[in-house]
Amino acid sequence: MDRGERRSASARKSLKRKLEEDFEDSHRRIDLALSSQPEENQDLLREVIAQVNILNSAFSWIESERAAAKRATQVLSEFAKNEEFVYLIVDCGAVPALVRHLRAPPEGGCLKPLEHEVEKGSAFALGLLAVKPEHQQLIVDAGALPPLVDLLKRNKNTSNSRPFNGLARRAADAITNLAHENSSIKSHVRAEGGIPPLVQLLESADSKVQRAAAGALRTLAFKNDENKNQIVECHALPTLILMLLSEDPAIHYEAVGVIGNLVHSSHHIKREVLHAGALQPVIGLLSSCCFESQREAALLLGQFAAADSDCKAHIVQRGAVPPLIKMLQSPDAQLREMSAFALGRLAQDTHNQAGIVQSGGIMPLLKLLDSRNGSLQHNAAFTLYCLADNEDNVADLIIDGGVQKLQEGDFICQPTKECVTKTLKRLEEKINGRVSPAYSVHGFCLIDNDITCKIDTSLFDLHIVSLVVILCLYLTLFFLLHNQGEKSIQRRVALALAYLCPSEHQRRIFVDSNGLELLLELLESSSLKQQQDGSIALYKLAVKDTSLSSIDTAPTSPTPQVYLGEQYVNSCTLADVSFLVEGRRFYAHRICLLASSDTFRAMFDGGYKEKDAIDIEIPNIRWEVFELMMRFIYTGAVNITLDIAQDLLRAADQYLLEGLKRLCECVISQDISVDNVTLMYELSEAYNATSLRHACILFILEQFDQLNSKPWYLQLIRQIIPEIRSYFQKVLFKPGPV
């Protein structure tokens, strides 16, 4: 035997060993699968094994074998539609058997029974198995991609027949499932030459083939720049744009999806798509009856709008805004999200902002702030932020209740919270006229409901238009407050101005122009929401300026004070009077007491018996309280603890020590709570503790959410409304230019 024959014999033996090993591995795998399945699946498993064996043995053009192989692929496909059985099918060795039948058997004559049918069935079954991500690479490693791509290429040599159309569709679907979220397989498909035949199939007369090819291209284009470029280079764009105009929703949905993935993060492809004429067909899809196409079109327009300002303007000019705003009110959450996304991108262009508002965009955007979908909420908040950049929109935002919505909203994500904060800041700057540090409106006056404007004429330059717009906004808001028409609009304006107007304008708006009464009316409303709005707005108005803090720092005593110093507290040195407190003597000095309060002045200078007494009895005051009061008189400072503050307040009120009263009120106010606020308010009334009363008022306004459920809340509000009115009239009535 020569060397060649020995090598051939050795190869045959090696192949025989390999076949025997594969046979043994197959049987071990089958035995393992059988033993691991519950009893009710045993029949199913035996059936799967039988069909896999048929595929392994029936690979020829013999009609009976072709029919058996076709039936085997159909049976496996039916089983694979149930995801619970997919692992079982794979474990029985179905993948290599199905991959083998993606190719036609060797030539066996001119008769080719069931041509394309077995290959189609195999492609369909493999596509179903590839739904499980863990099986994708297994199928590719078994050699599935080259024959799948070859099936797509049969279009060149085959007429547009029904069998071939089914074959091409199943092959494209299999590639879609294999490449789903698998970057390496996407690149592998390109390397095998799969993209050009898929692009060619977009022109098929069969709509199902078109959809399948577009679906595969959509998957291959997602986050794969090389695939994107090749799809464009294969001249897919003209056909895809024609597909956008199809009356078949399934076709234009897949087409807009392909284009969306092509332009994602690819500026140059965006330009090519726009240059190819995609803009108007995409805008047309906004009015489609297919939610999916609408959603994809809105997303795509948002991506187009990010390209450049000219594109933003063109999108609006071609009528995209009205259908996008209509979509904001769709029952489909994803549709609302994509519409808000597109409008946000469009609203970044100054020229589009007023148009979006005039088309009715504010109210549906505000409603989206209530969504519990973080992305949807953020897209709406961002769009409102952009719209607030235009002075023409500020009045509409206020009238529609936008300020309250932004102030009171429950926002899920931190970026959304930051966006809302910036929007409120932007509104405040617009309404206060702070367009540029170098330019400002010098003033305006409201006299007997007539508005007189004063503008420094030296400011008339390129920026004066913005300034006049802001001034007109103020005039509009004042007009709304004075107009006796729609009360709800007046209230929304008053609520917004409580948040936005600067402190120097508060008196004109809330005292002179009746804004305060509008807010007080809300407190007495039967509507819980209106009560909340009024309470929050009054609190915001109160704390807007540092002079309206919840408790003032204790002021200097209104009576000229003489402080003898710490060393003379309860000292007999030069003492000329003493007090008996709880049986203990406390030494004091008349000159210090006379200067401290009117009560001591009357005691020692008037006709009272204490005038000439050496020992004066002090009833109803504890020693610790009296000692602290006297220490304040001698030093002007004292450390007050919460446990003694109320008794000390009572003593300070009795002896008319205003400075000490304010210190006590400051300490007591720190202990105000939901449970004791009514008692604290009664305490402030009993001892005329103004600062404590104001602290209670502000606490009641601030803690609406905790207090409104209390049975006594409404009665308390009605009781203190006159005091609230008096408080705000006092603190808002500050001199200054308006």
C-alpha cells in the first residue's frame, strides 16, 4: 500500500471515529434530555427526537424524503412557537439538522420536488429558536449565516414566485432574530454579504417580503455604523422613502424604523436622508392610523430637529406641530413620550416657541408632568423649559396654571427636578425684565386702574423689543387682575405672581390690585386643591423676601436701656429694692428697673404701694423665671430653654419687656408642630405675641398637606384669615419704586 492509499485509509478511519463519537454524543444528549424532562413531556421529547432523526437521514431530492423533511421542519416550528419547548428542541440536536437543510440537496436530476419548501421551513424554525439570545451564537456557530444569505440571493435567478417569496421572507426573519441585540452577529451578516440582497428585496412586489427585508435592515442598522454606511451605499434610501408613502401600515412602520436607526448618532446620514426627501413623508406619518408609525415618525423628527436650526424651522413650516400636539393627548404612553421629545427639540429654536404655544401645546404638556413615567415627564418638562424662553409665552404659561404645576409637581428624576427649577428661574427672570444686565425697564405705575408706562428712551436699541415685550406682559397680568371677568384666570395670575414677582412690586399686585384677596378666597374654598394652591402661594409670597422670615430676630428694645451688667444681678451692692419670690429675696436697683419697662416705671414713679417699699412681693412667678427676667434687664441677653420659655413669655408680657418677649417667641416658635399649632396660636393671642402669631400663620400655610386632614383645620383657617390679611398688608406695604 503506497503513502497515498495509507493516507486515504487513515482519513476514512478518522471520519468513522468522528461519526461514531457524534452518534454517541447525540445519544448521550438525548438520554440526558429524556431523563431531565417531567413525565408529561416525554411524548413531546420523543416526537422532537423523531423529527430531528428524519432531518438527519432525509437529505436528497427523493420526493418522499423531501416531504418528510418538510413535515419535520413544520412540526419543529410548531413546537418552537412555545418558548417553553425551545430549550428542549435545541438539546435534542435540532440546530445542526436544521442548518443542514438551509441548503438544497446535491443535484439529483431535473426534478426538484418541493423546491424552496424545506429550506423555508428550516429558516422559519431556526428563526423561532433564535428568539432566545443564548441560542443566537449557537446557531451562527453551526454555520447558519452563509446559507441564509444564499437564500436571499436566490432572487437574482428566480422569478417572483410565491415559494421564493416565502423563502426570502423566512430567511430575512431568521437573520432579524439572530442579529437582535447582538453586535458581533450584525457585523457577521455584513461580512457574509447579507446587506445588498436585503436592500434589493425592499423592491419586492410582495409586501410581506418588503416588511421582512426592512425588519432585518432595521435590526442590522441599530448601533452599527459600518452596517448603516453599507445600507446607504447600496442605495436603500429612495426605496425606503417610497415605502413611507405606502398605505400598508406594516410597511411604512418598518421603513420609518430603518431610517430612524440609520440616522441615530450619524449626522452625515441625517443629511443624506433629508436630501433624499424624507422630511415630508415622515411628517405625513404623524397622522397615520398606526400608533407605531406615529411614534417612530415623532422620534425621527426629533432626531432631524437635532441636526441644525434650519431643519427645525422646516419641520414646523411643513405642518408638524399640530399633529405632534394632538399626539400629546394619545392614550399610548410611548406616543406621548416621543411627541414631547420632538416638540422639545423643535422648541429649542426661538422662532418655533410661540407657534407651539399658539397651537395649544401648553396644557397637554402640563398634564404630562403628572405622569409616573420618568422619561415622559422629563421630555414634557424640557419642552416647557424651552417654551419659557420666549417672552410671548410667559403670560400663557401663567394663565394656564403652569407656574403652580411646576412648583407643586412630584418629579421622579433629578434631571427633571433641575429642569423645572431652571424653568421657574427663567420665568422669574422674564417677568422681572432681567433680559440683560445692561438693559432694564425703568418703571411703571398703576393709578386708579390706569397703567402709565415710563421707559428711558436711551435704551431704544436692538434689545428694546425684548424689554417692551416684558413690559407688555406686566400690563397684561395687571389687566387680568383688574378685569372683573373670569375669576379662575385672575386666580391663576395671582398664584403665579406670588411665585414670580419681585419684592418691590408685591404691594402693587397684592395690596393695591386685590391679588391678596384672590389668594385668601382660595383658602376658604370648598375645593381641597384650591385651598392647597392658596396656602402654598401665600407661603411662597411670605418667604420670598428675608424681611418675611418665619420669626424675626429680636429687635432692640423700644425703651432706651441701661444695662448695669452681670455683676449686679441679684447683688446687694448699691441695691435699693428687693423682691420676694417664692420666699426668697432678690436684690435689685431701681435705676435699672425704671429704664427697663413701663411697668416698673409705673411701680416706682406712680401712686402704687410699691413706690416706697423696700421688699416687694412677686406672686405667681417662679424663682427661675424671675431670675432670668431680671438677668435680661441687667444684661440685655439671656439663654432661654424651651421648658421655661412660655412662663418667661408670660412674665415678659406682664412687665412689658418687648425684647425679652421676642426672644421667648423665637424659642417657642421652634417647637410649633402639627399637634400643637392651635395651642401655640392661642398662646400668641393671649400674650399679644406678634412674632409667634406670625410664625404660626406661616407654619399653617406651609404645612397644608399635614394639616388639611385635621377636623379643626377649616375652622382654624377661617378664624385666622383676618390676621393673615393684616400680616400681609403690613409686611407688603413697603415704600419703594414700583
